[in-house]
Amino acid sequence: MTPSTDRNEQLFERARRVIPGGVNSPVRAFRAVGGTPRFVQRAQGAYFWDAAGKRYIDYIGSWGPMILGHGHPAVVEAVQRAVLDGFSFGAPTEREIELAEAIVQAMPGLEMVRLVSSGTEAAMSAIRLARGATGRSKLVKFEGCYHGHADALLVKAGSGLATFGNPTSAGVPPEVVQHTLVLEYNNVQQLEQAFEQHGRDLACLMIEPIAGNMNFVRADVDFMRRCRELCTQHGALLVFDEVMTGFRVALGGAQAHYASKIPGFRPDLTVLGKVIGGGMPLAAFGGPRATMEQLAPLGPVYQAGTLSGNPVATACGLATLREISRPGFYDALAAKTRSLTEGLAGAAKAAGVPFCADSEGGMFGFFLLPQLPHNYAQVMKTEGARFNKLFHGLLDRGVYIAPALYEAGFVSAAHSDQDIAETVAAAREVFATL
């Protein structure tokens, strides 16, 4: 065999010798779409360059955090200053307070927040807090929503309506997920049945208000209204997982979108990540003071983390939040995102390819379907082989979208009209082959 001269292939082969699957997070392995992952050498603005030196227009942006684009000068400067003061102290810093204050100010439903290091950690801790605050064990989640890889959340629905889940990962004993109820997204009837049967035992309902792990599927307003009503009626906490949508779809997150349509709407707990760290490992969960004060050291619910509130990560996140809080930022970002999705839809229509798309703020998704899906089962009707051909066609033309059918995409403030025009032109060429 002739050794490959492609630097990406060489690195992937080397990685597979020492890292399971050659990657440190499964979707990076390209197993859903086939081919060789691109190993990133550097990134700037709306682009990154792979190990072979090829430039790509980046529409994953580290899966959401890079809302300003890569290497924004104000963020880089803030991180450089923080590094000079020290990497980690294991003790409080003023910057932790500043970041917490910025988050609380932007999201009216939050009176207090606890900083952690990952979205999985934040979601896991929010569930523990909900259980501790209510004295109950059971929780509701929805098929197609991803809340990290904590054991109790790695479940799929059983047969029939409102059945408890079965583990979707080896290493998760069935008894660990026996309290997790998995329902169909946007199914009001099933939701009502679940609360009728289990309402007195439910600690919380956790939901992605705009699901980003079955591509881009938003919760219907009537469905979200019923989630809020049933949680209030039965004493369960409504937990919004805004790891992906928080500060990405609007300054106030997806909850601001629903609050504009449902009078008085607020979740009881909110899980945040990605944008609040600006690309650094940082996440948070928060809610009303009375609930948050159930956490140690004030209350009986234990949660801790050596690197929580890391001084470099908080500097990165705080600088990012300052930039995105500028007047007009989200209007401009949303306009760019709509320009992209409308351009893609026009190119697909011209080629006679079934296509639909949706977006909010700087987050978008598209499906090779005639109509937008409302739940995971409908998403699964998308033809995987056709998507894979589209993915590789765009990749060959220097456009990097998520290497999986079920992942949302992200536009940054750094994307230019020219970047979007180049993307649509590339898509037009690929659609013609589908």
C-alpha cells in the first residue's frame, strides 16, 4: 500500500492508535457521513484551515460558542490578560461575580447561577437540584433532545406511549434510568398522559426549547405553554436546557422567545454553556434564589468542581457577552442567518431537491424534506445517503457544515455576505447532482 500524502489522513491514522476512534468526541469521527475528519490547524473569523492547509467556511463554530467568529480581538486580548494573572486558583475571583451578574441581567428568570465546566455537568447538576428541591425522583425528557452524557439521560423511549426509557449506552444499568420518562417532542396528548400518571412523582421536565441535536426543531408555542402549565399544576420544575440556544438565538435565550408569546412565561431552572464561555470550557445552571440556595454550602444538594469559574474561561466568556450585548448585534446576526437559509432553499428549489430550513438568531437547521419536522420520528425520514453526498460536496468546495444529519448549524458575526454567497453557490452545484 502507498502511504497517504494527505496530512489529515496521516493524523487520523496516528490518532486511532492512541485515542478511541481517533477522536475525543464521537461526531468528529465522520462515521455518520464517511471519509476522513479534518484536523484543524488554525482558525480566524469565519474560517478554519485544516492540516493540509485548505480553508473552509465554518458553520459549526465549535458547535455554537464562536458567535463572534474565531479570534475576535477583544476576546483574545481579555484571555491574554487573564493568562498573565494565572491559569487557575481554586479560589474565588471577582470575574466570576461579573460573569454571573451579566448572565442574571440578561435572563430575567435567573436570580442566581452556579458556574461549572461543561454542559453535561450543568444539566446533571440541575436535575440533582430539582430532585433535591422537590423531594421527588422521576423526570421527563424528550426523544431527540440531548442533555449531555450523564447516565440518567442516556435513554431512549420504549414501546407505546409514556414509557420509561431503556439505556442507549453500554455501562448504564437499567435501574439508573428507571426514573427517566421519555416522551415525543411536541406531543401534547402524550405529555398530558405522562403528568396524569406520574405527576405527583415528577421532579422536573427537561427540554431543549429549540432542539439542536435532531438538527433544528423548535417546540411549538402551544406545546411549551402546556409544559409550563402542567409543571406548575403538579409541582414539577420546568428545566430549560439552553446550552446550545442560550445567548445564541437571542440575548435572553430561547426563553425570551417564548416569553414574548406566552404571558408571564419563565422556566424554573436554566442550563447554559457554549456562548457563555466564548469557546472555553465553561457552563452554568441557574434559577430563582429560593431554589438555588438549596445548593451546598447553603443547602443539602451537593455540587462542586475544582475548575469551576476558571479565571481564563470567565475572561473569555465575559468578553464575549460584552460584545454580543451591543445594540443591533442580534438583528444583524439573524439577518445573515436568514440570508443563508433562504439562499440554500432557493438553490435547492431550482434543482428540484426537497428542502426546508428554519433559523433563530445565529442558529439554523435544514432538512432534505418538503416540510419542517416537529419531532425525532419525522426527522428520521430524511434520506441519509443524500445528505452525505451534500455534506461531502460542500466539504470539497470549502464549506464545513456539521458532519451528521442530526446537528444544527451556526452563523457568526464574522460571516460576510461574500461567505454566504460562496456557500450558496457551492450548494447550488451540489444540489444539481442530487
